[in-house]
Amino acid sequence: MNILRINTKSKKYNIYIGHNLIAKFNKIIKKEKISFKKSLVIVDKNVPKKFLKKIYSSFRCERKLTFFFNSSEKNKNFNYVNSILEILFKNNFSRNDVIICLGGGISGDVAGFAASIYKRGLKFINIPSTLLSQVDSSIGGKTGVNNKFGKNLIGSFYQPDLVISDTLLLQSLPRREIICGYAEILKHSLIKNKKFFLFLDKNLKNILNLKNKFITKAIIESCKIKKQIIEKDEKETNLRKTLNLGHTFGHAYEATLNYSKKLNHGEAVLYGIFSAAQFSNKFNFLNNNDYKLLISHLSNLGIFDLNKFFSKKHLNRIISFMVSDKKNNSKKINLIILKKIGKVNISNQFYPEKVKKFINSNLFK
Ligand code: GLY
């Protein structure tokens, strides 16, 4: 069992990383001195019931409630938050009681947001069940829901009291879901740690096949990088923006395809990293050696070019999504630029025409 301490200005908490930790849930909360009388477990319907049973049988409290959440971007909305709040009110939960979330990133965002606004905040334990949520969304306290104006536009920064990342939960996930989380692990290595990238490159197969020693190391190292960033910039005023590497392109790709199942979020991020690397190399930010290393790594993941999904007729749509990216506040396009593997530039802005010309000539071959 590995423990990573997160020290943010608003809260200090531990992330436990290991195999079959849910069976030790009671032991962990005792060790963490987290006590409560009532608990509401918000569980993603996709999580096998045996995992929920394992957690349930491992702890006792006065009142245990469950809310099954059919997680999807469509259901990530205020109505579901309201349903959760109503359960808490009807059962007279106090701020000393707890919401426990067992699910992926969407469930964690909804549960965390409900926890943050109920009586201005009750205890929140997150048990992320997907690789993406274990390496990314469960760390750093971003919570929130979508509305008709866009994704994650309503929300809060609310750090959990405890995160339990159990690699046992990953075993029921389809391969595409593993790749989705892997995209963020790779991104973290590119932002901060070349040695870690070389580890990923050497052990890609073992990691994607969830070999325990390898997947555990990949999760820990990835979390350590995110920890360093969010501890310095919890509210995303500057440094945390580096976590957007590959995401300006990636979000535009998934939005252009109307978030179709043809290209899931993680795949879009991998294509986004591919595009950001090509862009960085073409405009002489990124040296050829590191560029080749990364492109070869991406090709081992099946990421080559964008012809499979897009043609030139999509160009204007892609560019307009890049300009209207919610993290963008000018008419230019903000791109996190790769300087070398392990180092990025935050503050580069480019005219849409330049990015359009680049996509047109480089990515549609
Ligand atoms: N997923 C990016 C962040 O937490 O800031």
C-alpha cells in the first residue's frame, strides 16, 4: 500500500494506491481518523456490484445509503446534484457525515460538487474506479457539472478528505477505457519527467495489460506529478494550465465529432498530444530526437494521423472549437507547447490562421 500526501492550501489529505484496498476500507478510514454517523455511497452503475458489496461489508455506521448514478456527460447535470442533496436533507445528514463516491471521473465530479455545496461542505471520500480518475480527476479538487452552455461550467474546487485508488477496480475495464487513463499518464510524463516517460515507453505493454507492479508504478508517478502541480497552483492561475497539454487540440477533435463513440476523450487527448508535438516540432520548440521518441510511442498506441476521423471539410469547425475553448480568453489560440520531453511552455498564443494552416498541411496527409 502506497500513500501520497497532498498538501493544498485548502486541505491536506492522503491518496492510498494499491491492490484490493477496498477490502481494507474500514482500516484505512480508522487510520485516517475519519469518523461519521451517516454515509451516502454514490456508485456508478457501471461498477460491478461485488466491489460495492466489498466496501459495504468492510465498515459500519448508523445509517448507510446508496445512490446509483448512471454516469454520462448528459447526466452530469444539476438535476442529479439536486437529487443527491435531497437525499442528504431528507436523512438529516450533518457536515460531519460523509459522501463516498465509487465511480469514474463523471461520478466523482458530481459527488464532489454535491459534497462541496451541502451545508457548505461535508466529508468526501473518493474511490476512483477508472484509470483516468485514479491518475487525474480524483486529484486536485475540481468538481462540477455541465449545462447547456458547455462542459464543467458550474463547479467548485473542493479537495476530498481521502482518495483510495484500488488497482483491483481497473480489472473490469475495457481496453479503450484503460487507454483513456493512459493518455493522462503519458501527458504527465511529458510535462515533467523524461525518466518516467522512458519507463512508460519501455513498459507500455505491461502497463496496458495492468501487470500490477507496472500499473501501480505508473499511477504513483503520475499522481506525484499532478500533486506537485496542484500544490503550487490549486486554483489554476498559471502552472496548473500545463495540464492542458494536448487538450486544446483534443477537445476540438472530440467536439467536432459531437463527442461520438468513434473517438473517446482519452483517444482525443492522444491525438491532441500528437498534434501538439507536431506543432512544437514544426515551429522549432521541440528537438527532433524527443519528437521522434514521442511519435514512435504514440504509434505503438495506434495513434498515427487524423485522416481516419476528419477531412478538410472539418477544418473550420476544429479551429472554431479551439478558439472558443473555455480556457481561452482571447481571439488567439492558447497552446501548451512541448519544449522537450519533461518540459513545457505555458504562455504561447497563436493566430487561428497559423494553426489552421498547420493542421491542413501536417495532419491531413
Ligand atoms: N485535469 C486537469 C486538472 O485537474 O487541472
